[in-house]
Amino acid sequence: MTTNEILRDYRLKLGLKQEYVAQCLSVSQPVYSRIEAGSRDLRAYELEKLAELYKTQVDSFFKSTGIVTDLPNGNSGVDIQPV
């Protein structure tokens, strides 16, 4: 599983829209879509923001299995704040 696939799986598992994640990263939705498609690389600070958003460690985006299912039961991993 590639990093972009892992990021997509995190977002979908948590029920988040690309628009929300893009806003958290201070990028447009089309830019975030390219990140998830693997056609745009992530910056280090974007990885850090995503790890904070998903309440995980940056290295979890580079593991090949068990990423999304590792979330504790009942823990969405995200505190969603109104925009």
C-alpha cells in the first residue's frame, strides 16, 4: 500500500471529505486530490499536520498494512472543529 493510498484510507475511514482535509492543510481540494492520487508529493509540514489531524505518528503513513484498522474502537482519531 502506498503512502497516498494510506492517506486516502485514513480519510475515508474517518468519514472526512477531501475539502476538509485540504482546508486543514491550507491547500485547495484539487491539490489534496492530487496528493491522494499520488501525482503530488507531500511536504514534511503537511505530513505533520495530517498526523496531528488523524492523531497518529507520521511513520504510520509509511507502513504497508494495518494502518486504518489500528484505530482504537470508538476513537475516530479526529477532533473535527467547525470551520
